[in-house]
Amino acid sequence: MMNETVLNTPALEEDVVALAEQLGQDLQRQGWLVGVAESCTGGLLGATITSVAGSSAWFDRGFITYSNDAKIENLEVSPETLERHGAVSEPVAIEMASGVLLGAPDAHVAVSITGIAGPDGGTPGKPVGMVCFGFAVRAGDGITTRAATRVFPGNRAEIRLAAVGAALRGLLESIDARVTDVRATPVIA
């Protein structure tokens, strides 16, 4: 068995639910709806959001696009972007987040998650625990985007849960809310 850094999963679970509650309050204050696109988290972000009572007032929809075909068909991710950068990349994450807003006209902000939760699938350039996030916000007639990449320690469940926490923090940042530090190490290029 590999040596793994073990995160305090119960505390992290409480943290992500608290972040989802804060997100809901901030979105309701602005009258905004959020949409999500998930790959490696497989619906965990949507489940965390909908665990908050009243989330139907601020959660529009979620897409689980695990395969490349699903990313292309449901989120309009370009096959060329997938071929050039791979599914776990910031360009794909940005296209996924933008695709949420293109497919959800009532949503104001979106996040996407694509990564390698392990235990297999890592490569020297894309290790297990690497997760890319895309954030998209409506701005006038357009969409503004940004991306972030993190490498999380832990096993598959811990990586997925940490990714949900980072996505919620990123959403809060995207709507100008104050948040605490993300529990991850940025990728050094």
C-alpha cells in the first residue's frame, strides 16, 4: 500500500457543506443561479449543493460528463481542445464551465471539475490528485472565464472531496465573496 497523506475527511465534509451554505446565501443575496459540470467528482458537488435545504432557489442544474463524448455532446467542449490538451486541462475546464452557461440560460455562474482522482491514471505531467477547475460568470452579453489547477493529496475519496471544497471556494471567489485558503498545493510548472 502506498503512503498517503490522509485528510480529516469528516471535518472536510463539514467544511464543504458549510461552503455550500455560504454559497447559497451569497447567490440568493445577488439573485443568481449556479450550474455545475463534473467529471472526476461524478456528481459529488451537485450532491453537496443539494444537501443544503432551499438549494432549489439558487442551484439551476448539474452535468456529469465523465467521458470525452459527454463533454462534447452536453457542454460543447471542442474535440480539438480535448485532443490538444487532454480532458484534464485548464482549457477543457474553461470550455466545460462555459458550456454550462451556454446550456443553462438562467444560470449566472458556473464551475467545472475535471481531474485524476486515482488511484490509477496519473502520468508524470498529470499526477493522481491533479484537478482542473473552470469558472464562468455572465458579463453583459458575454461570459468571463478563469481556470485553476490544484494537486490534492490523499486517496480517491479524499481527492474528490477536496476538489468539491476547492470548487465551492472558487465559486465564492467568482461572486466576490471572502473565503478561506484552499487545502491544496498549486501546480508548479
